[in-house]
Amino acid sequence: IQFYNDAYRPSLGDSGKHPAALGQRGVDCWPEIWAVIKPLIDQVMGGGEAVYLEDQMIPIFRNGKLEDVYWTFCYSRVVEPDGSTGGVLVTCHETTGEVDRKKKIEQMLAELAQSEARLSSLIGQAPVGIGMLKSRELVIETANDKILQFWGKDRRVIGTPLSLALPELEGQPFLAILDEVFTSGKAYSSNEVGAFLEKNGELDRYYFDILYQPIADSEGNTEGILVLATDLTAQVKSRQLIEESALQFRQMADSIIQMVWVTDAKGMHEYYNQRWYDFTGSTYEDTKGEGWNQIFHPEDRARAWKQWEHSLATGEPYEIEYRLKNHQGEYVWVLGRAAPFYGSEGNISKWFGTCTDIHQQKLLQQQKDDFISIASHELKTPLTTLKMGMQLLDRMLGEQPERVSGLISRAHKNIDRVSTLITDLLNASKFNHGQLQLNKARFVVSELVGESCEHINLEGKYKVNFTGDMLLSVMADGDRIAQVVTNFIANAIKYAPGSMEINIDIKRWDQGIRVSVNDHGPGISADKIPHLFDRYYRADSSGSQYSGLGLGLYICSEIIKKHEGEIGVESALGKGSSFWFTLPG
């Protein structure tokens, strides 16, 4: 027995079985009826149809004795996510009172038959609706005040066929059922039957427990039908409202982006929304009670649990950032929040909480911190060198011109480094705010690429080889495309210093052109390739760190995207790299 709700507790008696029943084996809790209900449970557990029985007498040992108890109950399968049977859901309603009431009414009617006057008096005062329908035309012969109230009619309907007295019954099943009772001589009963009735000029839905009992004459022929009705409208609508509210809560909780969870007053989890199961890939069994703690990152468990215990002890809202393992086995930063829910007695009865994915925010924060650190270092180093060079230059004004020229050259190089870093920052800012404008003109691609390589050829250290179609032209912003080519070449030199040759290929590609810059360096590992064009990403090779803000390739990517082209890289360790881009013609 996994659980039972408060409505089931009275069936266990005032003492003895509750709360010991929770967690017991069924045979231990109900030995007196196990032989009766076990075959039904086995049928359902074996994948058979659900079992539904009404007003069944099943004795129960409670309140110190074996009692004859009547039940309307249903056994149905609890289906696991993989389709297997996880258990049996029992929904039951003790109908002992209803059965006893029916028996009492039947006994009462038998006694009433002895005296018509007494019968009329008792019917009129009965707490349930009672009416007598005569002949197959269902003429209203008798109706007490209660059933007239149910119908929304007065005594003028007595002597009128039911179909004329209540025309709204047309199209509803009741007239057909009553005709079947009259012709078959078999009683009909049903619980919580919905009926549309017109009261005060308005048609509305009402709910009743009903009994249609055929009345036979001395020869056994049906001469009328006794109608008994109990109004359950208020109870049914209240329950429907609760069920609808619960359904709306679940639908809302499953539709929002946050993970939603509910615990009891002691902090043990009772509910997770679908987003939780989608994110963690877990089941309720995996995370019920304290099982959820295993999804926390090991470094965050103690800290999160300490904060949770503090909230449970003080009633203060819970808020903390921690990492949770997702269904792919990756730890993701989330913001956990919870607030207490107070019951009618002023005590905390539940905690309602959420987990919000803040992983990207944490990564962006880390990138910002890394950027500040890198930028500070990268900008400080050349400026320091520049400052020292200029100070030394001041002291050497009277010395040999060759040394002065060298210092000036070094100063200019460091100024160029600072200028490049600042330019990258400005370009990144423009892309971020959509402010970059393109000045397109048609130019020969090989000529622009050649101009971008002039400084390499002048130094004489590296050899640049050209292949492909040297006459291809394209409509684009030449300065921006030159910036992309220059960055590709600079990366080839920086990350593949041992590759003395750089090969540049230019060819027609679909309706445009494709330019690739190829080196014979150490190559790039596969896990780094997807991130090369990310903002602030700085590649490393064999543990070596390189200067820069990690903006160069990001800016190249944004320039090519602005031209509606594509950009990418092909590389393998030990085989060099090929950075390429395409442009529409």
C-alpha cells in the first residue's frame, strides 16, 4: 500500500489499521478479504481490463469487529513511462450508507403500502426526492416537495406525462431508461447522473443519485415506477472545481519554462512538473524523498542542503544558485527558489519551489570576468613596453641613430598592437548593437587578397602561394573582407609558426566565390572547432597560450554573416588547418 487519501481513512476504522496500513502488504492489511480481491488485482496487474464493481458487499475487519461493508470500486493499472505495469490504482467509495438507505427506503415503502394516508405523509416529508409515475406514459401520479424542487415545478404537473412536464428531457437518456424499466420490470440505479433541467427559465446541469424501481400489480405486471432522487449537485460541482483547479495547476506547471516542485512541511518532495523530468531524465522514484540530492553537483550538495534546512527551520524563503545534472550527464547552473505555504491553522503545510536555468548567464558572467582579466593584461603589456621604450628613447637622444630607430620601431609595433586590440573591441561593440555598415563595391578578389599579404612577403619569412581563379570578382565591402583575410593569415602565422608556407585558394562557389587560407601547422582538436568563432574564445595549442582578446574570428564571422556568406574551418591534429569563407556573387 503506497498511499491513501483522507477520504479513504474512515474505511480503516477508528483504530487499528490507520496509520499502520501505509506501507503494509495488502494480504497483511486485509487478510479477511484478500481471497476476494487478490484475483481482481492479479487480473489488472497482468495487463487485463480495469475492474469496476458497484455496491459490492465485501466484509472489512475494523473497529474491533468484522463489518458488512458495501463498496463501489475500480481497480486500474498504473502505467510506468516504459509501458510496464507499476501498480494498481484503487478508487473506491463506500456505499454502505447508500445501500442501507435504499434498504430502509424499500422497507419504508413496504410499510407505507399498508396505509395510503401514512404513505402520502411520509413521502411528502422524505429528505430525498420521491415520485410515482403511472403507466407506460409515465404520468406523474405522486411527487413530494423535494422532487418538485429538483424539477423546478409545482403540483400542477401532477397528472401530466413526464415528457410534457419536463420537455427539456427530450434528447436526454432518462425517458428511454424509464421505458426500459417499465417494460422489463428491472430496477435501474446510477450515481452522480448529470441531467439538464430548466429552473426559473434557465437550463442548467444538475447531478443526482437515482433509483427507478418498477411497481408491480398483484399479477406481477408493472403498473408504475417509483422514482427516488438525491441531489448531489453541490458536492459534484465542488469536487469538479477542485479537480479542475488541480488540472489547471498541473497544466500551468508543465507549460512554464521553469522546473516546478512541491514538498511537504518536512521538505520531502511530493511533486515535480514535466519540465523537471525532461531536464533531469529521472523518474519520480529516482528523486522522491531525499533522492533529488543525488542530482546536485557534489560540490554544491552540502551548501544547498544547509540553506534548505535553514529555510525549513525558520520558514524563510529559500534562494540559492547550484548545479544540477541534466539528462545528458552535464551539470547546469540553476537558481533554486522556494516559498512556504501556510495551512488554515497557520502552520507551514507545503513548500512550492522552482529551478530556473541560469547557465548561460553564469557563462556570460564568467566570459565577462575573463574578458576583463585578459583585456587588462593585453592592453597593459604593450603600453608598459611602449612607455619604457619612450623613456629610454628620451635618454638616448644623443646616442647612435641606429638604436633610436630600433626603439622607435618597437614602439610603433606596440602602438599597433594596442590599436588592433582597441579596433577589435570597437568592432565587437558595433556588431553587438547592429551598427556595422557595409560599403560594397565590385573588386577582383585575388588583388585584394594579394594586398593583404604584402607585409608578409616583404618580411620574407613566410611564403604565400596563390591557387585558383585569379580573375574572379565579387560585390562586397573590400576593407572588411581584407580584415577577414588578414586575420586568417595572422592566425596561420600565430598558431602554426612552423608552417613556412601559407596557401590561399580562390575559386567559384555556387553563385559566388570561396576563399580558403591553408597552413601546415599542428592542426586544431575536434572539441575546439565548434567554439572558434565564439566571442572571447581563445584557442590554445599543446598548452601554449596566445595573446589576444578572443574577438578576431568572432568579428570575421560577423562580417561574413553581414555579407550573407558562410564561414568555417576544416582541421585535424597533425594535418594543418584550412579557414574558409564564401561570399555571394
